[in-house]
Amino acid sequence: MGIELTVLIRKAHLRRKRMEERKIADILYSAAEIARLLHTDIRNIYEWVKTGEIPHIKLTEKSEIRFAGWEIRAWLDKKAIGE
């Protein structure tokens, strides 16, 4: 009985982790949130936007810049493998 409970707990943890990863991918983040997540200064984020270094979204001319979680995740994955 103890082993079965351990297996069920592990499976529940993995399901919860996958759900959290999906939630992150579906969120639009502000520049300040991305700076916090990446542990960098917000000025770096704006510089990366200006140079096209980081994927971002601007829906209208007057709207604030947003960052799609799935694009940031893919961008970080590429950075991690040296692309």
C-alpha cells in the first residue's frame, strides 16, 4: 500500500508540473515580469526588444510590449543550446 501511494503522489506531481508548464506558455508577460523571471534589469529587456534579440508582441502602436510565454520558453531553449 505504501508503494502504491508513493507512485500516485509522483504521478500527481508530474501532472501538476506539466499543467504549470502549460500555464506559463499561455501567459503574456510584461517587460517587468520578464526582467524578474530572467533575473536581469528591465533596461536589458528593452534593449533586446530594440535590437530584435528577444521575441515580443506589440498589438498596436500605443500598446505596451508583451512577451508570449511559449515564445520566451523557445527562445531560452535556443539560447541554452547555443543557437
